[in-house]
Amino acid sequence: MSVVTPMKYDEALAKYEPVLGIETHIELGTASKMFCGCATGFGAEPNTQVCPVCLGLPGALPVTNHAAIDGIIKIGLALNCRIVEWCRFARKNYFYPDMPKNFQISQYDEPLCVDGFLEVEVDGETYRVEIERVHMEEDTGKSLHVGGATGRIHGAVHSLVDYNRAGIPLVEIVTKPITATGEKAPLVARAYATELRELVRSLGVSDVRMEQGSMRCDVNVSLMPRGAAAWGTRTETKNVNSLRSVERSVRSEIERQAGVLSAGGTITQETRHFHEDTGTTTSGRSKEEAQDYRYFPEPDLVPMAPSREWVEELRATLPELPAARRRRVQAEWDLTDAELRDVVNAGALDCIEATIAAGADAGSARKWWLNELSRRATEQGVELADLPITPEQVARVQAMVVAGELNDKLARQVFEGVLAGEGGPDDVVAARGLKVVSDDGALAAIIDQVIADNAPVADKVRAGKTAAAGALVGAVMKATRGQADAGRARDLILQKLTTP
Ligand SMILES: [Zn+2]
């Protein structure tokens, strides 16, 4: 196989226009599987959550999980889809060791939800990603290849199969071709996956954890020469399992395909694997066409015919969706677009909102979470929400700042103590002796000493140069190891030096 050098990204974009398509699989968080009563918990001992139905034993009959259909209809509604009045399951026939029935129950030409859209934002511009379909299917089991270096089948000594995942309700969300994104294509792909994850999470129907595989993206990329009318051949990078990898896989596929095309080669329609370490994709298998699967209507299940009343009942249960929520907090917290982006990108929306609910003002809540606490989360390599501090505790610290009991510097020490497991804010303040010195008697003695030590500066202030008082305030702060109330100290200094 000849190796073609990938083309530099900017050069590739100057010559070619990328067209994307994204298929996302989301495992629903139902208590039981799609067509049987088996439990669905993640991480159980292999092959302990199985039964004749999900093992495909002869004579076993599937029964549709009502809660799963609720879940997919909610996703369809949140994605602005039409929920069809009648549809069927279909058998997708193929052999794979992790699929004991030798067919997957899916939907083919009669999906449950159709023609939706999801708007995503990249660098202040809105892209409308059209949704072709949202359909219901079941997950496969999992193969574990043992003995190879990479965990892939290549080089493995033997393989094990775990059927716990077989039959877990799986929703597949398929976009229409995403065009006219130009050099923003990788960012649009990432923004779409991000927004979709937020949307599904807000519905409470899945935990959408990409690292655990409960959300997985297959990313289709093709290139067409700029100005051409016909789309190029696409590749499908399978099971991309992080948002960052979605972006990187698109970029790498654009560079690779541009290299192949400009060298006079052709793109093979195939699946590809993305490698986190190199940031590139390698060839998987040649892509099957729909006819290879010999789809036919599933004979063991009745059609689905969700009544309009049922659909409307579900619509009424939809929560505030992420886009609407962002618009609301932007107005309520008086944020610029850039400030809102910072909050969202930091994953701080929930934390800030809960801190405000606990009594802090919006500006302070945002300041603590985006600065001090974000910095510490980065240091510890955890998500903001996983820091061992609650929004109530952040609000309590801010309340002490407002009451003049803490200044910002001391507040940061309180956060440090709480994060180090020294207890709640009040415990840390007491244990570390972190109260602001605002008692006038105690301050006055310190100020007298500072004035005596800095006579030339004090003379300047006496002569009317009040700006010079800053140096004296600094000296007071130093003498109290930052625990003085700086505003009060300044007032007292000016009173002492300028009052006739
Ligand atoms: Zn089962």
C-alpha cells in the first residue's frame, strides 16, 4: 500500500470543500434492556446481565421497553424532529461475534423521528445541522482481545466476549450532509457533538459519557474540489470517543484525503479508526451497502404507533433545553457573548447557577468559579464540578466577603482549605484564624506604627497627595499578613493625616 503524504490543512481547504455527516449512538440509561428485563449497569462482571432474549437463544421473544421509547421520543422532540405516527423495527442481518443473534434489531426505512435540526455555534457564528433521522436499536456485546499490544484483534492470542451490553437501548442520530462549513468543519463537528451531548444530558435519558462509550460518534468526511457540483467519496471514522477526537479526526481525514486526491488517487469508501496517540486514522474495513444487511421488518415485534397524546405528554415534560438556558443566563447575568462562551467552555454553568441560588451575586459567583476554582481544577486535572467544594460553600465564602469578614486574598485561602479537606468555609476560617482585622482599635495601633515608620510618605499625604496613602495601606496589609480590611485602613489613615 503506497503511503501518500497528507496535505497541509490550509492548503487542503484552499483546494477542497469538506462535507461532513455524523452518526451518533447514545445508550439510554433505562433500568432494563431494550427487549428483555436484564439490568444495564456499567461495569458488572462479564456475562452476568444476560438472558435467553439478549443471548438470542432459540424461541426467546423480545418485548419493547416502554421507557426507552419515551427516551427516544424526547430526544426526537428536543431535536425538532417529527415523530411519525407508525413505524416498525427491522432486522439488520450480519455476523459478528459480539452479537449472538446474528442480527441486530434496528430501524431501517421507517425511523421513529425524522427531519429535525440542531443549531450549534462556532466563533460567534450559528450553523444549523439538519437531522435526517433518529431511530431506535439495540447495542451489541463487547469483544475483548487478549494478548496483543494494542487491545485490537490484530496480534491477539484469543478473544473474549461480554454480552452484558447486548440489548441495551441504543438511539442512533443521523445528520444530513453538513456542507458549507469550510475551514471550520472540524470545529462544527465538535460543536455539534458537544451540543448534542448537552441536549441529551439535559433530558436525563442518558449519562452520555463518551469515555465509557454511552455516546459514540461515527464521523463521515468527504472532499470535493472547490467549485465542483458532485460530492466526493466519503470515509467513516468509527466510534470516536471524545469531543476533542471528533475535531481531530475530521481535521486529519481532510488532510489525508486531500493528499490522496491531489496525488491523483481515489478515496476508498471504507470505515476508519482514529488513533488518539498519532491523531490520524487508519483503514478499517470496506463499507457495506445497505443491501448487504438484508434488512426486513422484525417479525417478532408489533409496529410502534405512538399516539399524538403520548407525544404531547412527553413534549410537556421537556426541561429547559441548553440553548434556551444559555440565552436566559446571558440576560440574567448580563454577560457578553465572549463571557458566556467562557462560562460554557469552563463547564461552569451549573456551578455558577447553583452558587447564585445559594445567595451569591452573579458577578462574584462567576468570578470565583472561572478564576480561582478553574485554576485549581486545571491543576488537579479534574472537571470543575468534581472539585471537592459545593456551590453552597462558595456562596458562604462570598457572603463573608460581602460582610467584610474576608477580603479576596483571605477568601482564596479559605477555598484552598476547603479543597484540602479542612472542612467547610467556617471551619477553615476558624482553624486558620483568617478573619479580616477591621476592628478600629486594633487597626489604629498598627496604623500609628506604620505612619511612624514611613514619615516622608505620611508628610506627602498631609500635604494633600492622598494617592500616596496607597503605600501606607500596603504597609498595613503587610503588617497584618493580608488580614486587614484595606478599605477601612485607608479611611482611617486619611482621617488621621488629613483631618485638621
Ligand atoms: Zn436479557
